[in-house]
Amino acid sequence: MRARTFTESGRRAQIVRAAIAVIAEAGYAKASFSRIAKQAGLSSTGMISYHFAGKDDLLKACVTEIEEITGAFMQPRIDAAVGHVAQLRAFVEANVELVGEHATELRALIDLVKNAGSRSDAVDGRLALFEEHFRTGQAAGVFGAFDARITALALTTGLDAVVATAAANVPEPAELTRIGRELADLYVRATAPESTGGPE
């Protein structure tokens, strides 16, 4: 019984990984069960139908898998940063660095959210997360006076554009590091308190 459960669980994960790879390469519209079955090394689509109620169920599993992968990569880096400004920088730099490690997963997630109407709690929740982060940072005096919601929207949309561009044609690691650092520098400068000192 245990061996059977393990095998079924492993097969389900194999199908999800294959679906992510196909979506990243060909797009959601061309991600047919037959194409996914071939990618997974299955002889027919029957095994996919056995494990998933339909394509929507499979796509939901893909989004969950991608969220777990991206979260496992980014969260430790964010948690290691101390303070609002450092955490802002860590999020931006880790998100860009993620492209170098998991470009396939990012391309698939972008396509699913954009073209399949899939919902990602991690993606959808970022606006509220950053808005609250900016508000608490403003209260602590480490961020300047600005509209927290508009700034959160500008950050997420700008970051998404950079990540999508990089994921489509992944730069060398050193270039990704540079991009992440410069983007983080931009957001840190934009959100910093105005200097109260006189002219230099």
C-alpha cells in the first residue's frame, strides 16, 4: 500500500513537472494532454486523466508547484534581511535571481496567469503585502512620504516586466545580479525619506 501511494504521488508530480515544461516552451494554448503525456514519458493521456479531474485541475496543481518552488527559493533570503529597507532589497534581488534558477517555472507561471486566467495567491497577494510593508516602514520613519498603494503597484508591475523579459532570454548570472542590484537600488532610492540636510 505504501509503495503504491508513493508511486501514484510520484507519477502525479511527474505529470505536473511535464506540464510546466510544456507550458513554458509552447504556451498554455498548445499544452494538450497528448503533448504533456509525451513530455512525461507516458504511453497515453489516460494516466493524466486518472490523476487530474481535467485541465483546470492540472493547471491549478502547476501553479501550486511553482509557488512552492519560488517560495522555497525567495523566502529564506527575505527572512534573512533585517529591517524594511533590507527586506525590500532582498525581495527584488531574490526575484530577479530566481530567473537564473527557475526560468522554466517563471515562464510557465507568467503564461498561466496571463493567458489561462489561473490565479496565484503568491502573485495576487503581493500588492497588499507591499502596501502594508510600505505603510509600516513609513510609520517607522525608514520610508518617505508617498502613496503606499500606488508605489506598491509600481513596484510589482515594474518588477514583473523585468522578470518576464529576463525569463524569456536568461542573462548570464553576473548580469542577473547586476540587474537585480540596480532595480533594488532604484526602489530603495524612490522610497527613501527626503534628506533634511542643507545643500552639499
